[in-house]
Amino acid sequence: MNEALFTVADVMTPATASATAHDTVATAAMLMSQHALAALPVVEDGRIIGVVTPLQLLLAPPYRPVFEVMPADLTPSLPEHPLMQAYALMTRQRMDVLPVIDEGAVVGQISAAAILRRQSQQNDPLTGLPAATALRSWAMAALERGHEITILFIDLDQFGTVNKTLGHVAGDDMLCSVAQLLSGLVDARTDLLCRYGGDEFAVATMRQEGDARALMQRIQDVIVLPLSVGGEARHVTASVGIAGGRRAEGRKRAHIAATIDDLITLASRASTAIKEAKRVADPATLRSPAARESVPAFGNGAQPAGPPQEARVRIVDVTVKTAQSGGSATVTLRLGARERVGRAAGHVAGQGIPYLVADATLDAIRQTAGKAQTYVLEELREIPTAAEKLVVVVLANPSSAPRGFVGSARAPDLAHAVVKAILAALNRSLARTALAKP
């Protein structure tokens, strides 16, 4: 069998045990230990209703029933799912292991680690999306199972302007934001989104042609990102090409790989043609006033003369403390030989901790750059990835003309990811401002 066409059935671990909803946490932990399971399916009346993991059991009292600690509304995998479709289901549900069912009965479980070992690939390190090879694997497996496939090829318009005028850090920030926006449009049950390369993304979908074209239009409507270059307002948009979704009869297996390559090529050419048509119609492009006003602009307006400064604000230390009465965060930053310590305290219920860390970071930045450079956190998003924490922040500078700053960063823990994301958004302008101070 071609490795690209491996399915869940080829790599899953067969089912050896399950719990009922009213079994205790202690019983579930004993079953997992006895059978060396990474997760334990929860079954009621012969039907799977959930799954529990060691972490969920560890945090719960041993006498509690399993149904009180298991995640709700779990979507299991099927044996015939291609591996990357199962992986997409895990990512969407923030699970590292999924049960596998066949005709309603639990037949095994599949882990993210097993999928990645079999596929011998990692996700795109910047955006966390699957790579182009994953899209080919997913689409080929879908064709082999008799589904029709449509490819949407997404090319950002004049993205080179971002890298050339604002730098590659700002470009990376924008790519992460685009990846997040696209992730909110696709459905893991019918679609696979990947970062194809550079500023190109692609979606393979099993949707009917009409639904696929509606998705294409939705992508073009959503990817409208304001951009400030030299004080001039522009907008980064997307050109989307589409191919496939029309053939009704089956295909010979030997032709499947060539079919997918042909569809990708056709969709890519279509996106290039759309992009060129935009350029001819309006050489300035990306200056449409119709873009949403609610999305902050990338960049900070006026650009510096000459080469950019090399100095950067760096992290010295990040400390978070929690107690029943609340929590506190302390962030130490360094620019050159100067260190500044920012502090924040308050309630930590829900998502309180990352916001405390953000407040402490902005406090340190105010001390570094002065009160004229006061920034306000408008949005903080934690994006689930397979390993490290990925955070995207949106900031504004209310003390000057309205400008938006977007940054993203990864780190092993959430607190460091928040600080790094803020610095990614502000470092270029912040370093120039702070270096001008005595």
C-alpha cells in the first residue's frame, strides 16, 4: 500500500478496555494502567459517549464518576479516515488521542504521535497548519474512498510588500493571523487546510461544488487585513483559485496521485490569473476602502530612514504566582544595558493569567519607552497546537493616531508565549523609540 494512503485502521491501537459513565475516576485509572492505554473510551449502552485521559483523571478526586471529568461532545475517528483527517479532528477538539468507532462500537484508539510517526512529517512550524504533503495524502485517501475532491488555492496579494517594508517578523505575524482566520472557516470533517508554502495556503475539500465555491467566496471576504505602510492605508487580500468537484465516475487508483497534482496545478494557475487581473485593473492594489475597520492594521505607520535598528527588547524573566485571593505577574525586560520590571496583579479566574502577564509586559514597556508609548491590549488569542503554546495578540497605541499592532509567538508555556507575542508586535518601533531616550 502507498504510504500516502494509510488510514486510521492501519496505525490504530485495538480496543482492550472501556469504562462506563458511572465508573469512578479510580476505576478508570486502574483500567488505563492495567492495559497501558493513553486514553480510555467511555461507553454507555454499547455507544461511545466520551473519552478520558490520564491528565483529566489526575486532576479529579478518585471517587468522582467518570462522566463528570470527561470532555463533552466528542467526535471520534473512523477506521477509514485518512490519517491527516484524524489529526485535524484531534486539533479541533484539543485532544492527543481519539477513540475509533466502527458501526457505533469502539474498535480502537489513535494518537497524534502515531500519526506523525507514520506520516514522517511535522506541521508547518510557523502557523501550526499541516504541510503541503499532508494535503496530498488527505486528498488521495479521500479519492480512493470514492469522494470527489475540490482544491482551493489561496495566494495573498502583494504579500512581498509586507516583508520588504515592515520586515519578515511582521510578515510572519500576518501569516499566523491568516492561518487563524482560515482555520475558522474550514470543517475538519470535510476539509483539510494547509500552508502550501511562502504566502500560499490551500484547502482540499469533499464539499459539493456549490458549497466549495461558497467557501471560496467566504475566504475572499474574510481575508482583508488592513496594512499601514509609510502612513498610507492598504489592505492585504487573497486571490483564490478553484479546481475539481465535477467528475462523477470513479478513478483508477494508479491515476489518483496524478489527479491531485493536476487539481493543485489548475487551482494554483487560477489564483495566479485572478491575482494578475487585480494588478492590471488597479496597479496600486490593496488600497480598497471596503476592508473591515474592526481589524487592526499591521505595521506602525511611518517607516524609518536607512537600515532598521538591530537593538531589540529582550526577555530577562517571567514569573507568575497564584493564590486563592488572586494572582500576580512580574516581567523583566532588557534593552541594551537597561532593565525594567513590570508588575500586575488581580483575579486569575478563567483566562486571567495570560492577561496579567500581558499587563505586566506593557508596564515594563511603558518604563522602557516612556508614557508617550503606552499600548493597550485589545485581543489575546491562544491557538492550540500539537506541542508549544501559540499566542496571537492585538495591541493599540491610544496616545497617537489609531494604529494596530499584531504579534504572534510560540513558547513551551503560556506566560512566555504572551510576552514574546507582545514583543513581536512592538519590538521594531519600540527599540527605535527607546534608543532615542538618554
